[in-house]
Amino acid sequence: GEMELTPAVYAHLLTSLMALANGKVAVVLEGGYYPKSLAEASAMTLRALLADPCPGIGSLGPPSKSMQDSILNVIYLHRTHWKSLRHQNLYNPHESPEEDDEERHMPSLIYHHTESTKPTTYPTRNAYPVSSTSFLHYVSINLNNIIASTKLWKPEHKVCLVYDAKMMDHKNYEDKNHLEQPARISSIYKMLEDFGILKRLHILKSRHCTIEELQYAHNKLHIMEMSSLNKMNVKQLIEKKDIYHSVYFHQDTFKAACLAAGCLLEVVDSVMKGESASGVAVVRPPGHHADIDDPCGFCIFNSVSIAARHAIKVYGLQRVLIVDWDIHHGNGTQEIFFEDSNVLYMSIHRFDRGEFFPHTGDGAATLVGRGQGEGFTVNIPWNKGNMGNAEYVAAFCQVILPIAYQYDPELVLVSAGFDAAVADPLGGCKVTPEAFGHMTSWLSPLANGRLVLSLEGGYNINSISYSMAMCTKALLGDPLPRLAEGMAPCPSAIESISETVTAHRNYWTTLQSRNKLLPAENVLNEEKKRNVSNISPTSSSSSQSIQTSSFGQKNEANDMCNLQLLKELTLTEAHNGAPVDSDENKSNDGKKEQTPTLQPSTSSISAGEDSGQNNRPTLREFLSDNLQALVNEEMFAIVPLKTCPHLPLIQPVPECGIDVKSSCTVCSDTKENWICLICYTVQCGRYINEHMLLHNADSGHPLTLSFSDLSVWCYSCQAYVDNQALYRAKNAAHLSKFGTELVWSYDLHVDLH
């Protein structure tokens, strides 16, 4: 093979796969022809199957240029079929770059084999090169060094856990039903017990954090203020809370907060001493909003920050990774480590452009750290609610894991808030408990398996209990429930991830190829002629499987930004707006799940039909009424290209005009026909006998007009087009179909600012 994979990497690859298919993974030996490396790689694979901690593989840089090109080629060819691959923005290969630093990828298929070099016989003896003795000696020495430096460990306990009911003494005097209630931790503990998980864990003794340890993250004044709470009466405590942002106090608040931080330190100690492989801290009050000076957002002391500094000071660690998946931005944790390169802070949170709690701009993607800590603060800010499994999977695959593998942490701490979970009263998102388990499993190969979860937010008792149970099962190596099929992140999430990649690509080389643009049209022309299916998401032989699958959905050239554009769309009052046919919503509803929208529409709408009816909504009214459905992708709208490099190819309309009742010239079908705007031949669409598709492949004529809805499709651009150059052909078809002139709509001003 002549590759340079170390044996340990197979453990990482396999561990990432084991969360799939309910853990049903079978490893079958295939190739591998150097016995020593084969044996070592097989041993690492077996360790992964046994859920032993993965050995470290060092800091990873970017893939080679050749591999980056190969990956982008695969994404380009498969993004039509898999919406989860549509992260790259698109470019028009016929236009110059809009920005000087714009990076483009041009796909290519390089194949050196020719029929003349094809052998007629295949020898089975003496057919492979024989390595020299010196080369084998060099390989053996390198492999021995790799084996010697690989740190294998298997602690006595797989997972440790700490819990103390005394943390429930912190409660709200005014509101007994406050969201941050004592039952949050007791319900988690009970579910772990009911599920039979608790008896499999190493239970640690709780302890209080010392004043010296609190100073790892907080100044003396803040600590003194909190320590004085036990001397105040109820009235004073209620008055004091108004000084701060979204907190409440109890006479036992200081004790409970010290207990929460101290318990987490116990878990870190157990993991760092090799007693336990990983750990869980079921603690409260939460901590990630508490900054150096003040409590904030239900948080008193920042337990995770204290734990990170504890690991650095006591165990000499140089690289601690904090992953914060609480729905709220951990502004306190970010502040504490903003100038510190020993801690990489990565947060996935709801931001809503600064309008979501804690209502600051600190959670923006552009906040990357300062001084020595520049590049070590990574924010992935969601700008709307309703984010779910697909968005979090994308964030992990596109940002969290690539950066984490380059950082090569020695310890991973998770601020495990579960307020992004389904039915949480604050988060407004829909992550399932099993998804948190999957995220835990993806982090577990890092840092030799030294992974510690500490409870932060989460205010639906059932959701947080199930979620923490799933995370604990993941640490134990138990099979996890499958995530729903057909997941794909929404455009808003893709935009947020892209912003983060752009902000950090100069700090983390593993991100450098992730914002490269891909061509909007099919540029693999020779391959297209060999295989017509490359023009369209499906050929006739495969269309059925895609039609009935939730995977194959729209693939417009502007697919990544359509919903965002619609969200910002405003129309001037010119001509009282354009009418929208009442059948449009009905037609699109049926098509979203049944057919991929790469192929032109087959609805029966005319923009000018019955324009005099006053009871129909204007486009502005229609978009306003259905805006949330558009944003949530419960429905979609197609935004055609305003221009196309192939428009000059259009030929004049024949003197006889266009007859929309014409049958296909090949099969004589009349159900769904298209007319070529270059040669004006009429042929049927993809869902009949795809003769127009074949006509494009044979003739290269790209532009075709639908008799069904008068839309124009460009096969080369893989997009709908609407330009005034198309008016004559569309008007001729409109006259044939409706007997009236098509309303000229190209003076309508559309503001996309």
C-alpha cells in the first residue's frame, strides 16, 4: 500500500463508526501484507471493539493536497444525492471570482488506464515488487518506534460518577418551581439507577472546593461575596439577586456551589490518576455563565473552568479541550480563557445574532480569542431556534472534530447542558437524547479516552435525565440508538458553520479546504456523456429509490442561500405585487418528499394566469404568511438564477409559434413535455421517458422550457433561470396555453438587502 497510517488510527476510525447501526459493527479482515503492522493494527481494532480507550495519534494537520482534491471531487459528485454534503458554496465557472481570496475547486476525473494497457492475463506469482532489505529494516525500525511510543492503558474503572444530594439545598425562596430546581440532579441519578447503569459505575466521594481552588477561575471579591450569603436573611438574599443577571441565592448557595466544583475536581482526579477512564459529574448549580467577577445565568462558580485550571496546575497538562454544548453561550468560560492557549474552548449555542441569552455579542463566530489565546475560542452560533440532530452532527463533523484532532488534547471536559434537547422550555431546539450520546462517543477517542462530562443547563426533567443516561452509556461503550435517517442541516446552520470555518481557517489547517467553492454546473462533460445520470439526481433505473427517500431533495445552484434570501425578501409596491397561484402551495407540498427538485417543476402554475382576481395573495403576503415554514424547511421555494452564461444560445421562436399540446417527438407522450430553446424540438421530461434529458446529452443544448409551468431549466447550470431574454419563448407558450399575453414582470424591483 505504501501508506503511512499508524496502527492506532484504526481504533479511532472504528470507534467513530461504532455509534452507528445500534453498534452492530463487524470487522472483516481484507488486505495487509506486512505481518508486523497487520498484527498491530488488528490489535488496535480489537481494543476499539472492546471499548478500550483509544491510543493517541498526535496532532493531525490537513490532508494532502491530493486527498483534499479527492474529497472535494467526491462531495461534488454526491452532493446532488446527499443533502448533508451541501456545505460548500457554489460558483459560476464562466465568471471571474468576486473576491481576491476566493478559493475555488475545479473537479476532475483523472484515469490513466486505456484499453491498450489492459492485460490479458493476471499472474499470481512473482507479480509484485520485492522490497529491499534496507527498506524493510527502515520500516521495521519506524514501526518499532511507533509501537513503543503508543500509550496503551486500561484503568480499573470504565466510568466514574459523583453525586451528592446536598447540592439540592440550593433553591429559590420566591419560586419553588424555578427552572433551575433541585430535582434536576436527583432525577438524573434516579434514572441512572432505574436503567441499571449506576451499579456499573465507580462512585466517588463528594468534596467541597477550597478557596484556593476557586481562585483558579474567580477573583477574591467574587468568592467573598458568595461566601457571605449564609449570613444573610431571606429578604437580603432576594434583594441581592437583583444586582446580578438571572441568578437567585439561598443561605446554602455557597456550600452547594463549592460542592459542585469540588465534586467535578474529584472526577478529574480519578481520570488523571488512571483510576477511571472517563467520568460524569451530576452537579448543580451550573457554572459556565459565571465569569471572573460575577455570578450569572443560574451559575455561581464556573466548575468546568476551575477543573481545567486544576488539571493544568496539578497534572502539568498543556492542552485541555472544553466542549460546551449547552444551548446558551458560556460567556464566563470564554472570558476566563480568552487569552489562554492552554485551553481550547469550543461552544455550540443559540445566538440569534446576540438576541438570545446572555444577550451579548460574545458568542459570535468572529470572537476567536486574544493575545496568546487567539484562535483558541471557537464559537458556532445558531441564529434561529429549532436546531436538531442534523445541525449538531454537522457542527461536530465540520468544525469540532477537525479542530480537536489537530489540537490533540490531553483532557476533554464537556459542559454538558441539555437545554438544546427536545421539549426544553428555554432552548427552543430539538436535539434528541441519543444524539448527545453520539456526540459523547465521537469525543471519546480523544485524549486517550480521558473525557469528563459535567452537568450544566437543561430544564426539562425527562429530557436531561434521558440525555445524561445516553451520554453515560456511550462512555461505557454500550450500543446507542440510531439517529433518524435522512438528516441534513438547515441553511441557517450551514451559514453559521461556514462563518466559524472562515473565522478559524487561518488558525487551524484542518479547516482550510472546507470553504472552497464548487462549480454550480456539471463540468465533467465527458463523464456526463458516458453516464446521463450525472446530469440528473436519478436515471430511470434509480429514480424510484430516490423519490421514496427523504435523502434526495432539492439541488439548486443557490440551494445554500435560498431560504436566507427569502427570509430577507422585500418587494416594492410596484404593480401591486405579483399574484401567486393558489395551487402553488399544494403542488410544492406534494413534491418536497416525493421528487428531488433538481429536475424542473411539473406544477401547473402560470405567473400571469387570472391576475385580475383580487382574492389571491400577493407574493409579499404569501411569503409573510409562510415565512416560518420556509425557514423550518417544512416547505421550500425555488429562487431561479437571474442570468445564465448559456442565454446567448437561445434561437428565435419559430414563425408558427409554440404549441404546448405538442407530443414528444420520440414517444408521442403528451403528459409532461419540454421544448428545447435552441432547436425547438419537443420531448418528454424525466418522469416520463426522459427524452429531453437524453436530447441534452446528445446535442449539448442546455436550455429547455416546460409546457407545464413555463419554467426554464438549464441542464448545464443545473438550475432554473428567469431572465428577460426568455420572455419571447415564454410568451409564445403562454399564448398557446392560456390565450393571453404573459405579463411582463422584469421591471419588478426585488430588494435583497
